Amino acid sequence: MDAFALLSETRRPWLDADALKSRVLPLLTATHPDRVHGASESEKLAANGRHAELNAAFNTLREPRDRLLHLYDLEAGEKPKDIQRIPPGTMDLFIEVGQTCRELDEFLQRKANATSPMLRLSLMQEGLDHLDRLQALQGRVNGRREELESELKALNAVWESAPPAGAPGRREALPLERLEQLYRSMSYVARWTGQIQERLVSLSI
């Protein structure tokens, strides 16, 4: 499936997710199974299939990580090979997120095991310190995401000036190695965001 073609979107690394949603939502509404409940079985099957395709394409393009993976697959004809390698510019955050999460998990375990009211009281301040540290880390991760998104926006010009899809020289004109690195960076940012959010929730309990 070419999600870009299915949604009549030009292939490019950056898309405005809100604009995409506004444009695709009427298509999803028009093909929703509830809209064809009085149709024949073949028409229902066709509408259901169309709705499922549109929804899958929308979900692929709206998330930067999934969109970059899909774009790389379309342009390179294969999935990225070395997706576990730490991409450039993320090692410091990789180490900091891992260390912060480990220390916080240890604190949460001590907090869960605390039975003495005095001990629980002493842990409150430590919890606030962890909260401040976690929120600061969240800000740095968000900053990294913004940097990556800015680069994706700049890369749109490269895709717009490249030969058309399927034309000779297109692959050579595209920075696919950098696209793969950006995909991996976005994957780590998404993972860190989830890890941080999970622990912010745990701290609030």
C-alpha cells in the first residue's frame, strides 16, 4: 500500500497532521460502515474495505515515525536494516533517559514498600525532586523532537525537486540514509516520550 497515493498526498517527509486529519476525516465518514447499512452485501464489503484502507493510510501518515518508515520503504524498496543502532545526536538523551528511568523506578519501589508514616513523609520531597527532574527531561526530549521536525520540514524541498516516483535517478536524488537516521531518531523520541509519561503518571498516584 502506498499511503501517500491512497490519500492523494505528495510523498514527502513532513506533513501537517492536523491538516491531514481535516482532509481525510470526510473520506472516512463517507465510507464508514454505518453509512452503507442499507446497501447490498457486495457494496458493504467494498465500502468496508475502502474505509479500512483509508484508515490504515491515515494512521500511517499522521505519526512521523510511521510516516518516515513508510516513505523509506517506498523509496528504497526495503525496510531499514540497522534500526537498533543509536542514531547521531541521540546518545546523550539515550543515556540520560535510561538512567533517570532506572533511578525513578527504584524510588517508586521504595515508595510502594514504605509503611511508616514518617518514611512516607520523607519520600514526598524526594518524589518532588524526581518530578522536577523528569519534567526537565521531558522538555529536552520535546526539544529534540522539534529539532527533528524542523529538519523534516526542510527535507520536503528535496523530495519536491526530485524526479517523479519511478523515474530514473530518483533514488540517487534522495537522502535515504539521512531519512533512515531520522526515522530511528523519531522512534527513540516516541519511546522516550512514552517512558517518561508512564512514570509521570506513576509519580502522581
